[in-house]
Amino acid sequence: MMTGDSQRPVGKRRSGEIPQKPLRKPDHPGAVPDAEELLTVLPRLLLVEDDRELLGMLDRVLTGAGYHVAPAADGQRGLHLALTRPFEVMIIDRGLPAIEGLDLTMRLRKQGVHTPVLILSAYGTVGDRVAGLDAGAEDYLVKPFDIEELLARLRALLRRHDSPGASVTLGAGQVDLTTRVARLADGREVELSPREADLLGLLAARPERVFSRDELRERVFDAAESASIVDTYVHYLRRKLGRQVVRTVRGLGYRAGRL
Ligand code: CA
């Protein structure tokens, strides 16, 4: 147990200084997402940390930053949650009771859980980091850490995790993202523009996720564009591929449909 490993600089901040992203705004005024939809749209994060004070602080900060956090105070509980619930990203402390962090990460990989893992640790030598990555973690952050760096690293892990491969499947259809050709369920082929393919590729890479218009605009289009560019391209996709190709989730954004 590393005493004080979480005290600085995280512990020095007053909560008012932590940049907090509000929950994503509904697309249409007056449209209120129901609880189930809200859980789908927020990235689900497993947080395994035995330092109760740090666990509580991170839970609050990450919730404020727009994550749906499942906290666990030991490795056994963390393993149970990781094997029984879906997550988009996990933060695992290295020094944990019951099952220590690297062992936990290795067990998850062996069980076929490939959710990105960020290891938190007071051990920061090159050898320690290598051991963390070799255990199957995607990232390794040494305590004490800055909360803004943690948030940036989580965003980077989510971006990488969402990156589509060379082709994506939607229902009975498929999109080849290299040639930008969509093959529909009835066998017809339709060519997409680069931005149409990027938009559909991102949605289809995570069909269970709802993407807000702001996130889609940020990731597919120029920052200077207004959010309505997303609606325009959803319209193009639907015109080419059928209305069902992109689903509107009222008040939240869009998710993949089927081809
Ligand atoms: Ca610990």
C-alpha cells in the first residue's frame, strides 16, 4: 500500500477546479432521454481501486466527466463486474487486495474480455510499465497523476477502441471502408462518399452505442462545421441505403441501424 500515492496533485484540487463536462445535451429541446438510454449513451467505466478516498473522488470526477462508473474496491469484485457487465473502458489500480491489478488484467484477457484497461500505479519504472503493458493493459499512469491527464488518456483509449476496421457489418449488409462500397442485404452495392463512409464506419464499429451529434461532428467532420452537418450526412446515408441504416435516438443522437 502506497501511503499518500493519491494525495498530489489530485488531492490538492478543489472540486470547483476540475473541469466537468456536463451530460450530453439532448438534440431537441424538450426531449428528455429515459434512464436506459442514458446508460447506453454514457461510456461505461469500471473503476477498481482499494483506496476508498481515491475511489470516491475518482467516481465523482469521472461521473461528472460523463462516464457511467461502476466502482469496485478489490480485485475480486472488479473481476466479477468485468466478467458480467459490458464496459467501454476500465481503470485498474495495480496494488489491490484479493487479486492484484496486473493479475486481474491478465485474467480478463484470458477470458476474452478485450475492453481497454488503464493501470494506475505508484510503481513507475520502465520495468513496471512494461510489466503493465505485457499483462494486457493499453495504458499505464503513475500516481500521483493529474486528473486532466487521466481524462485525456481515457478519451484516447475510447477513440482507439471505437476505430472501425477495414469493413463493418450491419445486419445482413456490409460496408467495405477501404473501397467505400456498401453491400445491402438484397445484394445491391452502393458507393459512399468518404465522409459518408467515415460516419457509417464509426457508428457501425460500435452498434450498441449512441453517439451524440457533437461527438460525431468532432470525429468525422471539420471542427468548424455546425452540428447540423451530421444530420445532413445521416440524410444522405438514409437516401442511399434506406431509412433503417441509421437510427435516431430521440434527445441523444444516432446509432447504427442495419443495411
Ligand atoms: Ca492500491
